[in-house]
Amino acid sequence: MSVTNVPLTALAILATAALVINNRRKRSEGPPLPPGPPALPLVGNVTGIDTEAPWLSYTKWGLEYGDLLYTRLFSQHIIVINSEKVAREVMEQRSHIYSDRPVIATTEPLGMGFNSVLKPYGPGWRHHRRLIHQAVRPDAAFKYRPLQLEKTHELLLNILTTPENYLDHLQSGSTILSAIYGYDATTCEDPFLVVIDKATKIITEDLRPEVAAILSAFPFLLRFPSWFPGMQINARAAEARGYAKEWVESTFQYTWKALAAGTNAPSMIADALRKIDDQDGTSELTGAVKDVAATMFLAGSETTQSTLRIFILAMILYPATQERAQALIDSVVGKDRLPNFDDREALSYIDAVVRETLRWRPAFPLGSVPHATTEDDLYNGYLIPKGSTIIPNVWAMAHDETKYHNAMEFIPERFLNDDGSLTDDKAEYSFGFGRRGCAGKYMADAALWASVALLLAVFKFSKAKDADGNDIEIDGKMSSGLTIHPIPFPCSITPRSPDMTVEKLTELIQASG
């Protein structure tokens, strides 16, 4: 976004300069900031960052300056953590300091005020967090496994019928919609899913830290008309607000009315609403349940579909891994039924594939949303100022060559011991750190395992062919934004069994229990 032609920018820059100078005077009297790349006057390190993939810039800088990296964007202190060890020492062992969120100027304009993930650390966030934990703690998440299998079976049937639309099938979000709201969406063209998808596409692009930092430094930009040069974000924000309001309200009202009529299906939100004495749905507690439900859907659906797209890319690029996984499924499960959760212990290599998928191309390369400090902290002699934006560089952690040899390669065996059992490394950095870590990781883990195991059991993933029968090569380029996934690429998805039909697949599903 360009700000060079915006009136009053000079005044904002002068104000930023005053803050920077004042901060420098304060720092000269105390411990130093962590090392980092040279900064330009006023703007900071903004010109040195690859805005399409900032995690790569931070990883490169980390090799030169260390695991704790300081950068600045205008007057905003930014601390990048490139090491899992350091992240756990500060973001978990000192979580009372590192659990806040930075002020993100795009939150309200994009209609994300409901989002629990973006709320500042305090009573409101803690209340939301308790509601989320009650819904997705390990024992509560266990009861949704039958639903996860049912929806994965639907995914298999949809892909078998129209494999060319596999991207639409992957991002349908129907499992999470059913679990949270008790709403059964069987296709990606469902009205609820369509409006949710439109909202999330805008949100995941425009909630990026660098975009938010510019608008936080110059908040008056959000008042400029959308036709003004560089201010298309305001038009996108208005669009996103409309979509967000529609899906947050419509999904909640569906469950609320079904619960009142006694026709609701089991769901997280129905369980929560039964505990509330609220006749018209306007109480503060009911509003919190509504916001939490929308937050869980947004977080879960985006992560799952991005990770499954990464998995499919890996299977195509590493066919030997795909063949090993399928041979194991055949030997353990056979070909007369499909895998289920009872088979998981015997299918440790499938777990290794899931973990390697999370590690190889983390869907949240910089964590879901940055943290912020509520007070000054000192780590290894370096000052981490109050109000700093804290970014865990998950990409750097996942590609640490001292821990993962040939880290750019997809090697599930790195998560297996010599006897074939799983190692203690669960790639948990993919789910965040400390009190702001992903509360729904147990449900996400089960959903990913079911999808990976069943997709491998039924389908073969390979490169598409051109008109001459030659493989179409894939560059594996990733998207940008808050979450990342492979840019759409041509591929071939075919049943492993040549006589596979909808009827035959239905029989396998029924035989799986």
C-alpha cells in the first residue's frame, strides 16, 4: 500500500521521529536491544523485508544476528524469535508478560472485533478462552471423532465424483461447521460456506503484520476514500465487514432457533447455550458464545484446508513417501474397509506424515497472530520493551538444520525412532506458544490424521500430464498472507483401485463402522 501521496503524512512521520528519538534516549541509559539488521531513519527495517514471504527474511537475518532478532517498523518495536527453545523460554515460561496482542489497526475495519484470537489479554479474553477450552479440551474433542470420520467420508465421495474440484472440496469447512453449529453442509456451494469463504480470503490477506503496522502508524489512512491511490484496502474492508457480520449472525441464529425448537443436532454451541438462562439471545454471555463459535470456525477451517493442500503437494513431489504410507495402510487395514481411529496406533507412519506436513510448510509461518509484551523484559542481557510485537518465526523453527537435517525436504522418517515408534517431537510449534497457543489442536490433530489416512487409502496423487503425455512440472510456490498454502497447480487424483465407484466406496465406508 502506497502512502507517498497521502496528505499529512509528513506530520505523522515527524511524530514517529519524535517517538523514535525519545526511545533511543531511554535505551541509551539501559540494556541494549537484541541485534538486528541496519534500519533506515524513521521507517525502520521495512525496506529489507520480503513482503510476500517475511518469514524468509527473518530466517535469513537470524543466521546473521541470532535467534532473538530486533526490527522496527516506524515506531513499533518488533522482536522476532527464530528458535523454538527461545520461544518456549519467553512465551511460555514468562507467559504472563507475553500473552497480550498488539493493536492491529485492521481488526475492526475488517469486521474482526468478535475474534477471540485478536482480543487483548484481560478478563474478556480469559472468559472466551474458558469457553473454548470447555468445548475442545481433549476429552470433549474425543466425542467429535465420529463426525470427523463422517465428514471425511463425504470428502472422499466428493473427490471421487469431481476430482478436478478437489480444492473446493478441501476448503468446504463442513466438519467444523457441523461440530460447532450442528449445521450439515454437504457441498462447498452451501450458502453459509460461500459467504464465510469470501470473508476469510480478505481477512487472511489484510491482517498481515506489515499491513497492520503501516495502518497503526498512520491510522488516519483508514478514513480516506477507497478510490484514493493506495487505499483499496478500505473497499476490501467494507466488503469483509459485510461478509463477517452475515456469517457470524446467520450461523448463530441457525443454532439458536433449532435449539429453541428442539430440532438441533449435537454441537459445541448448543452445549454452551443450554447452560445459559437467556430468553432472547441478547445477554453478554450469549454474545461471548457467539463470538467464540465464529472464532473457532475461522481458525479451524483455514488451518485444515491449507494443511491438506500442502499434504497433497508433498505426496505428488515425494511419490516414494506416498507409496510407503499406502503399503502400510494396506497391510494393517486391508482393502475391504477404510482406516479409522482404532487403527491409529498401528499406523505410526501416517502420524509421521502428518507431523512432517505441519513442519515442511507450516500453514502459519509466523504463528497465527503476533503476541505483545505487557511490560519490559530482560532476556540474555537484551531488553524486550513493553508493547513490543513478538513474532515467533515458526518457519525458521521448522527448518532448523541443527534439528532437521535436509529441512527443505519432505522426510516423515525424521519423526520415527529406529523401532518405528513415534519420536517425542510433535511439531507443536505449529500450534503456537503459551497461553495464546491453539486450544483446538486436539481436534485439528484428529481431523488431519483422519483426512490424511483416508485420502491415502483411496486415492493416488500424481503430476498431471500435458497433451503429449508428459508430466507437468510443479514449482510448489506458496501463497502469501497470514496463512499460506500452495498456489493452485495441475495434478491428477485417481482411485487406487481401478474398479472404484461411488457404490464401491460407499460399501467400504459402511464396512468401516
